[in-house]
Amino acid sequence: MPALSFIDRFRQPRPVVAVLRFDGVIGSLGRLRRGLTLAGTGDAIERAFKLRRLKAVALAVNSPGGSPVQSALMAKRIRDLAEEKEVPVYAFAEDVAASGGYWLALAADEIYAAESSIIGSIGVVSGGFGFTGLIKRLGIERRLHAAGEKKAMLDPFQPEKPSDIKHLKGLQKDIHESFVAMVRERRGKRLKGKRKELFSGAFWTGTRALEMGLIDGIGDLNGVMRDKFGDKVKLKRIGGRTPFWRRRFGFSGAFGGSPGFAAGIAPGIATAPEDWAASAIAAIEERLIWNRFGL
């Protein structure tokens, strides 16, 4: 075959890989702080699969997890479009792809990570605070009226009840089984570790995750995509469409957006005290989720 002329090489279309970035905690964090959700990322996911000359979709994942429902919804939407368009999907873990973050990475046909990335945490955890001792010490009277025996279950201002904890454990078991089923479906025979270890909720470095079959290789997005599609590959980042008022006033975005002022509240905008309190609590909880992985 004769060598291509300069003009022919210039005219050759460059292969395109759409890059979707999932950065942050998954799920709603309150009115003034937005985590990763299908509502916030769905538009970008749709647009990623509509690009011309599309060869693949790459997921850049940096998430410690969060809502299992939103993790499953986003992963399913990606899989549905990948199968409909017959486009391969690759996931790249950065600092961490754990818990719901790993669930999201499972939407890919192949998963890559750095040697020191944190991978796994295939489990379910619920957390909160108990204030019964505090309100008693402060002389505060708790008033709560509910219709339905279990309506006030796990209220943080009341002592925990064994029956409530048992109910919560049942919910966690159901969610954990769904997570395990997703891992088995997507990883299949590539899994090499023992079930008890794989699904214990523990997490590992990228190097150990590769040995266990949780990922397919060590590598970064740019390098792997060039290896697969050539040096001329065009990596096109697809971001969420952020409303003008959010961009103007610095509110945090739900899809790879930059953090807003302080706890996600724009400067100069009046907010109710309860909004500040809710946002502060959400920020603490978000920080605790990251801290579980030493980040």
C-alpha cells in the first residue's frame, strides 16, 4: 500500500474519545451542595455518546462513593447507551474509586487505575450522630409527633432501638447483595480473590486490585487511550451544562464543577440560618466520606 501524502494524512479524521469526569461524592448533599446524580450528569452522558467519529467513552472517576441508588442509575444509563451505540467504555480511577465510585466504574468494559489509587470498598455503610445526651444536658425537650409505628425510626434525638437497627441491617444486606451482583456481572471470570475478601467492604491499592481482578490494568487515561487509538486520538471532555446564575455566583456544580465559596454558598447571597447549618453538616459528612480512605 503506498504511503499517504501529507494532504491525505491531514484529511484523515481523528478518532474521538469522549471523556466524562465523575468527581466527588455521589448523591444529594443538600440544597446548597450538589453531589453526583443522574439528574446532574445525564445530559453530559447523553451528549458523550452522540459525538461524531466516536471510538470510545472514557470515565475519569474520583469518588469515595455515596448513594447506591444514584451510582446504579448513572452506571445503568452509561451501559444502556454503550450497548445501544455499540461503543466501548473505559474507566480510569484517580485518587479513589471506592464504594459507589467503584460501582460507577463498573459501567466500563475495562477499568484502569494508578498503582496507589484506592479501589474497592464493596459494602454498605450508614452513619449519623446521636444527640440524646446533649439535649438532656442542655435541658432541651424533644417534641416529635408521628403517625405510624416506624415513622420516627432512627431519630437522632431518641435512643436507638434494637428493632430499628435490625431493620436497617436488613436494608443494608439487600443493597450489599445488589452491589455484589453488579460486580459479578461486570467482572465475571476476571475476579481472582475469594468472595469473603472481595466483598468484605475492604479497599486496596490499584496494584492489589489488579491482582484481585477488580481492575484490568495500571495506567492513566491519556496513555491508555493513545495506546488503543493512536497518537492522533482526540480526547473531548464533556461537561454538564451549568446554569448562568450558578457560574456567575460560584455555586458548586454536580458534574466536575469547581467548588463554590466556603460550604458551597455563594458570597453576597442571603441564606436562612438553617441553610447554613444544613450545608455545614453536609460539608462535614462529605469530608468524613473522603477521610475514610485517608484523603
